[in-house]
Amino acid sequence: MKRYRTTKRIDCLGLGITPLDMLFEVEKYPKAGSKIDGVGLTVQGGGPVPNVMIGLKRLGYRSALITAMADDMVGHLGVKELKAEGVDVRHIVYKRGTSDTDVGIIERGSGRRTMVLNRVIHVSPRDVVVSRYPIPRVIHLDGRDLDACAKLARWGHRAGAVICFDVGSVRNDVSPIFGLIDHLVVADSYALSFMGARTARKAIEKLQNYCPGTVVVTEGLKGSVGCESGQFVRVPAFKVHSVDGTGAGDAFHTGYIYGLLNGFDLAERLEFGAAIAALKCTQMGARTGLPTLSQAQHFLQNRPRRYA
């Protein structure tokens, strides 16, 4: 096996988009063509992978991010926030153009939302220079720049890393990378649509034809169901006063990867993921509610109620 020289090891290395999220809260979801007043605004960095990198840092683990940003105001804000959270940003790729921006409209009370992403710049395989990276225990990917993700996943396997993958919705076809994934954790909105299945379990059975590893489908308030080594496990979601579901899936991934790093079995990973997701939903924005380890432990020790 080829040896990889590095001056540092790290718990999780992520590759994914890093938009600036502008989240408008409204009393009632607007009809097409209407004009309404907002009742709240949250502006912070977003993106499935960087949210997880921040979440893991708050739980006490070392994380680093590969992403594309431009030398503009949005990019500067994004880097500043990541640095403030302690995420290693030395592997960010700077490109010409504009940094990613995401605008969301969220209905107060119901949490219904619509997100609009503007994306111009990308990470190419050429940008993934593996000789510069610390050796990670886990690599986490979102599949937006699929060829770059595949290159990093192949290197990760050679370096002994576990590869995790997040898919939240059907956009570009990411299935060609599934054969490289050890832990495929996807939203039901993706799994049911892509697999043409009516239940999460049926979707998992079909996804296993693509992915040789563990497959998990998250179902919002229904909780999550996963299959590992032929055994299915279902864990219900926790009941909290939900303010905003933005980034709930990312928070779930945070807890799930924490479980991987600590040797949890599948049921324990799903439960800890559910706890991190529940706590996130109590505050606006994808990052605001991400808890520290003591906060997560306190939440679980109080035996929170679950959905049936």
C-alpha cells in the first residue's frame, strides 16, 4: 500500500459547497406574485458538508474543509465564520466568479420552506491535491462536484478513511459514486424518488444494489431507518419545539459521524444523529442550534419524548 506523508492527522475532511444562507422568516407562506413582510432574518454560512465540519468541531473533533470560494464579500464572510468555529480552511480553493449564495423563505410555525441556490464556481478534480491533505479518519461528501468527490473518495480508501455521503434531493445524478461509499445517508425525498419506492425500507433495499456499505434513509419527523450487515434498524425522531428545519439533515450527519468516530453501533448512530438534528431545529439557521457535546448529552439524559 502506498504511504501518505502528512504532518497532521484529522478526524474528518469534507468536500462540498459553502453558500451564504439568507433565511427570511414569514408569518404565512406567500402565494406566487404576492408581496409580504418578513418577521425575521438569519444570515450565516451554510452547505451540507461545512455545516457538519462545524458541528463536529463543537462536539470536540478536528475537521477540515475543501470547497470553492471567490475573493468577494460572501467568500470573506464564509471563511471568517469557518475560522471562528475552528475548522481548518487551508484547503479552500479560490476561483474567479462569485461565491455561492442561498436564499430561503421559511413559514413560522409550520417550518415550510423553499430554498434557492445560486452557484457559479466549482471544485474540479484538478483542484483536489491529495498530497497536501492531512490523513482523515472520515471523509464526508455532498456529491455536488462529483468527479472531485470521487477522486477524494478513492484516495481516502487508499489512506484508510471511512467515506460518508449525503444526498438531500434529486438534482445531478450522483449514483456513479455510490460504489465508493461506506456510509450512504440520504433523505427520503431523494431515496423514494430516485429508487421509485414507496417506503424507506424498499428504497434501502434498492440502494444496496448501488452501495456496498451501510445505507440510511432519514424521514424527518418519522425518524430514520438504516441497514448494516443485513440488519435493519429504525429509530424515531425526538419531539422538540421546532423553529426551523434548515440544516436538520446536516445535523443528523454530524451526530452520525460522531458515532462512527466513537465506535457506536448503527442504532446508537441513528439516535445520536436524531438528537443533534432535534437540537438544531430549535433555532433558526443551519448552524445556530448545533450543540456542544455537553448540550447533546444533557438532552439525551433528560429522556426527551419521541414521535411514535
